[in-house]
Amino acid sequence: MSSPNLALPFVETVEAHGHLIDSHIMESIFDTVVEFQGRFDVEKFVIGRTNSDDSHLRLRLETPTRELMEQLVTQLLGLGCTPIDAGDADVRDAVKDCCAPEDFYSTTNNQTQVKINGSWVTVAKQRMDALVILKDGKAECRKLRDLKKGEVVVVGMRGIRVIPESKERDRLAFAFMSNEISSERQVETAVRQTVSLLKRAREEKKKIIVVAGPVVVHTGGVTPLSWLIRNGWVDALLAGNALAVHDIESALLGTSLGVRQSDGRQEEHGHRNHMRAINAIYHSGNIGGAVADGKLTKGIMYETVKKGIPFVLAGSLRDDGPLPDTITDMNEAQDAYTQQLNGASVVLCLSSMLHAIAAGNMLPSSVKIVCVDINPAVATKVSDRGTGQAVGVVTDVGLFLDHLARAIENGQ
């Protein structure tokens, strides 16, 4: 074993900029160096003096092997560290459709830059688990399945800079578990902060997207969500087949999964009501047709059609029907989700774990995600799958939506 006083043979110098202390990035950098059997020497550290000022860190790294240095630099790249002697990004051409070079760079959801002709260029269409392609001096993310033969793909780790999302000092931090504190008061706190996010999005003329599951219908959230759509607080609705089916079942037959919403009792032969709802929509051609011919006169899908906002229903293997509007091709559904999420400022994920995870995978880390679910594990799973900016509100989604609509209506 090398003496702790002797220099290790492999050396690299890296720099990082940003809110390194508030976001606990600096301690993560130091921990990562130790994890890969390395040593570091802080050559320069300038701390930001205000909340808006970046800090600047320069580290001299040493590792016992080249392999460990390569692994270390790869890990530090995700924390915003860039080798100071990084030249232009390395690139190679794709030799056939959907086939990237072996050492392609795989993106995170954090803002990324690549060096082209000595200048740092911001990568467009940022999302996780994508490639970076270069064309005409520009860079953008590309899904592997969309890669075409001859496109220029960024490979390796050189000439790449990742800018981690900073942790805001006033960031939402909800954990609405059952305890001595009134859950009512907790929901009101979450609602106030969510309203602030929504108002800011409207002021900045950015999109508010709702990703919703059928639990919204089961818990009585149709009325407040319909109000939000009708009054311009939703710019697109993303869901699966089930949300639309049970919303339409509720509007046409007064039940959700065969349970009467008026008194919570099982409707006789109610188990077939969702199929009756699907059948009714097919008779009208699609959801828009059912609104046009006066068959569908209320509910979430009705308000969406009347308001003229786009909606995407992504199908799954277990769907009944499905509705004629439901997209059953996975790739097509992903593309439709991505299109609507483009330009989003806030995404409300309402009791739909799978669709929340899917939406999070398509978004840059700068987009705020409020994930509402009665199960605290849902927000954790969304965050664990890379969407670290997601904030969990653990409560009944119908209750949350009711408070949210009332708060906006009352000007809170």
C-alpha cells in the first residue's frame, strides 16, 4: 500500500461551479473521491457571498490506477465537476439506425453542456437516459430509438459539463405522514406553496401540466380538477386510459368502478359500468364526438375538450376497451407526452406512480414536480428513479385538489 505522504501516480484537476454548499454538492464530491480510493487537494475555493452567487471549487485528484481515475471522473461529472484541460467533446458517427457507439455518453436530467470548437454549447431538449448528438454547431438529446445512421454522437466523458440543479433554500419539503400535527393544516401549507408555483408559471407564461390517475375520480377530485381546467390552470392533461374511462363512467352513470359516488354503495351490476362508458364513447366516435353530440356534458374529459387543451391518454397492457382516443403504441405515446411536457414549468402528478415516473424521465431537473399520493412510497420511487426535484405531498388527492381549487378561487 502506498504511503499516505507519497503522491499517487494518476492525477487530474477538476473544477465545479454552482451552489456547492447549500445543495450539499461539495461534500458529495469529497465522499466520491474517497469512495474511489482517491485523494484530493483543494487548490481553490471561492464561496458565493449571496444566494444568487455561485461558488467555485478546484480540486487536484490522485488515484492509484487509471481505471479508478476514469471511474472517479465519470462519477464527478454528474456532480458538476469538469476536468480543466478538457478539450472538445469526442464524437463518433452512428453506423446504423438505433445503434450508438459503445462508449456513448448517457445523459442525466440536469442541464448539460458540451465543448464544440473550444466553446461550451448547451444541450437542447434535456432529459435523462438519452444520447447527445451534434449538428451544425448545436447539440441536443436524442433517444436511442430515434438515432439515425450517420448522426454524430458524443462519446466518452471529455468536453462534457453537467450543471446540477441547485437546492433552493425555500424549496418545498412536504412529508405529510400521520402524526400529532393536523393533517388538515399540513395540506393547507402544501396547497399554499403549490399555488405560489402555479401563479409563478402563469406570470412567466409557462405551461402547467397535470399527470393524473383514476384515483382522482375515486376520491372525488373530478369537481375541483374540472374547475382548474375550466379556469385556465391546466395547459395539458396526461393520463392513462383508466382516468378517462372512470371520469366518463362517473359523468354518464354516476359511478366509479361501479361504486355510486353519491353514497359510496355498490351499484347493482355496476361492475359493467366502465364498459358501458367505453361503449358510449365508441358510439360517438371519440371523446370529442361525445361532447359534440351532447352525450358527455360534465367531468374532466368534458372540460378538457370544451377548453380546447390537449390531452394524451397512454395505453397499457391491462386496459379495457381501450377508449378510441387512447394511444396504444408505446413509442407514439412517449412522443406525445414529451411534446406536451415541452415548455412546462410545473407538473402536478396526481396519484399515478407509473405515469409520474414516466413524465419525470422526460423532464429536465429545472421543472418543478409536485407528486400527490396517499402512499408516501410513490414520491420516493419517483425521486429514486432520477427525478430528484420531485416533491411529495402525502395526502388524499381529492382533498388536495379541493383545497387547491378553493385557494385559487379565493385568491390565496
